[in-house]
Amino acid sequence: MHIIQIPELKITKYLPTDLSECDPIQYIEMSALIFYYQTGIIDYEEFRVHATYKLLGMKAVRKKIVDYDKYSRIHQLSELIDTFFEENENKEKVIKQYYIHNPIPKFRGAFRNFYGPSNDFDNIKFGEYVDALEAFVNFNQTGELIYLSTLLAIMYRKRDYYNSISQKDKRKKYNSDIVPKRAKFFQRQHIGVLYGFYLYFASFQKYLTSATIFIQGSEIDLSILFENKKTKDESKYPGLGMKGVLLSMAESGVYGPEQGVRDTPLWEILIRMYDITKRSLDEEAAYKKLEKK
């Protein structure tokens, strides 16, 4: 957190250094501003000033006499918003995304609350993830807002009051058949909620590609699931990604037919994928060792 002190007014304010430090309201407001900036609705200077006002809980007031000292201080403070960004390998300015807690655990819509996935997607099923990943990729490729509302329709649901005590997931059971209808309903949601969850999903995806977790005392490096190693015998045609994993798991019969795989917790499938990939890499290494003899 940036600590901002105004001694003459005896005021101390705290300004987040990135999205991970924002509270839910700040996160939604910042997500909206990031969307407006990234789509060219506002420029970077406007983004910084608006962000400063929002994060510090200030309101812009029009006055007949311009207070240049105030605007100078605001402009100076707005430079702190730069810490929300970092440079990627192409020297491009990108949002810092290193959080796996859900910044929008719930939101209000049409006189009811809708609840999202828990931190690090601990309570979602593999089928939910596959469908959400498809919507996520489609938005990246097209920029069409319907895919943002589709993400919400997949991941956010009403609370299941009958089974929430005994179940890990407090939301109603996922039903992919009604997602298109719910996606149209969620199109009316605040852009900060729509884009905010998209940013969280992106942050989780980034985490998955480099995550190290511990299972029964053993360190598991999930990055091996995302290493793109093509062999000379591999065709030029793209694979099906996670949908291909779903079909392969269904064919193996480990979790039953396709619906059984879809209803399996995401992290159980990821650990299973790790086990399969690790054994495959071990066999490949052993084979290469034999070839050298």
C-alpha cells in the first residue's frame, strides 16, 4: 500500500499498489477503468486521474475558480497508479496479475445475490472450468462482451440454501444448458463486475502455468502441464486443449463417462493430469537414456 499523508489536514490515506490490494468495491471500479483504458474510451492520463479519485474515495467537484494547486497534487498522486502495471517481455505495459483470491466473491443483481467461485477456484468442477475457459478464450479473440457475461453466467449462481451446509460449494449446481439465457441476463451487469471477473480468471490462468503445490509432502510443479513441446511426429493441426483432456478422461473411464469427468473437482483433474504427464516424461527420459547406451 502507498501511504499518503496530508499533515495540515491530519489525514492519512492508503492507496493500493496493484489489483491484489484492492477491496471488492475498489477492484470493481478499477476493473471498469482498466476496461475503458484498454478499449480506448479514456487515455492513460485520464485513467490515472480517475483511478486516484476512486481509490482515495474522492469526488471531483466543479468550481468556477480552478484550484491549480489541488490539480497539481492530484496529478502528482496519479503517478502512483503506474505501480498497477509492469512491462512484459515485449516491453509492453500490462496489468500486474498475481492474485488467486476472488476479489468479487458475490455481487447484487435483480434483487438477489450471485455467488462466485471460492479462492483459487477450490470449489469448482472441471466442466465449469472447461466452459469458462472457452468463453475466456473467445473474448480474447473477439472482444465481444457476450463472452464476459457468459463467464459470469457459468461461474456465478444463487446460493443453494438446502445443500450449502453439507457441501463445499455453496452455489446451486451448475447447469450448462441455461448458460446462454443467463448470459443475456448478466449483460446488464456493471462492466467492472464483468471485466473484473475476466481479469481474475486471467490471473488464475497465469498462476496455473507456474504454480507449485504440495500434495502429501511432495512438491508438484503444474507448469509441466502447459509446456508446449511439439514432436516431429505431431501433426500441424491444433489440439482441443482442455476439451480434449475432458474427452480423453472420459475415454479412460477413470471418472466414468463425460458427465462424470465434468462433475469431478477441477483440482482433482489437474493433479490427475500432472500424474499422467509426469509418468509420460519419466518414460521419455528413460527411453532416451536407453538409446544412449
